[in-house]
Amino acid sequence: MRKFGAIATWRGIRVTTGMARVIATFFFVGLLKPAPGTWGSAAAALVALPIMLLGGPIWLAFGVALSFALGVWATAREITPSEPDPSRVVIDEVAGQWLALLPVAFMLEALGQGAAFYGASFLAFGAFRLFDIAKPWPVSWADKRHDAWGVMLDDILAGCLAGGCVWAILHVYLSYGV
């Protein structure tokens, strides 16, 4: 790879070194092995903390929208007909993980329990990974699209399902002390 924006091959993988590559791999986290999707989700959860501290859940919501929009653009440049959902593309995990964390962020901010964000984040992380890997409907529907929208949408839908479950669990726990 000679210059920024060049296309080369590394271990048989088409490698673009431009901004699309940086975004799609979430600053190259997607190149970590094994389980790059889990690494991407973990990195997203860690990055969510300073976003929350600096701007609260509104900034996190903006991060979901921005990562989704940039993710569709970057993913479209990374996928090929022979590789419609490359494992190195983890920007979809970032958008989905942040979406799963949104109910935690809004609920705990409303209650003034910011410190509980850490523990509830583990719950959101686990729920998101479960829905992302198991791919229940409608996640499986989006996953079958085999285009940039499908790559991003399956994780957005997994994030919605995980966020709903996390919200329900937190609601029961905070309301009834169960």
C-alpha cells in the first residue's frame, strides 16, 4: 500500500486504505481477530462512555445517525459480489451497539444514575451480540439483502431488539427492585 486511498491485496483481501476503509473498520478495529464483530461492538461500547460524558444521550443518538449514514457509504465501497458482508466491516456493529445503549443512556440520565451506565452497558452489549449473532426476524430479513443497506440494517434492527429488551429489564429492575 503506497499511498492513502490506494487499493491493494493483503492476505487475499481487497484492501482500500482511504477514508471508507477507516470508517468501515471503525479505525481498523475490524481487522482484529478472532470475532471482529465482537471487537467492533466492544470498541463501540467503550467509545460510548466518553460520548455520554461529554454530551449525554443526545450525542449518542447523533452518533447512531452519523455512524449509520457514514456506514452505508463506507460499506458500499468495501463490499464485493463475492464478499457481500465482509467481517472486517464493523461500523454496522458500532451503530447497532450504540442504538442498544440508547435506552440505558436516556433512562439512567433521567433518573440521575449515570454511574449505573457501566453495569447496564454490559447488559446492552450482551443483548446486542445475542440478537446480532442469532439473527431473529426481522434481523435475518435485512441480513439477506446482500448490499450496504442490508449490512447496516441488520445491526440497526438487532440494536432495536436489544435496546427494547434492555429497556424492559431496566424498567422492571428500577420500578420493582427485582
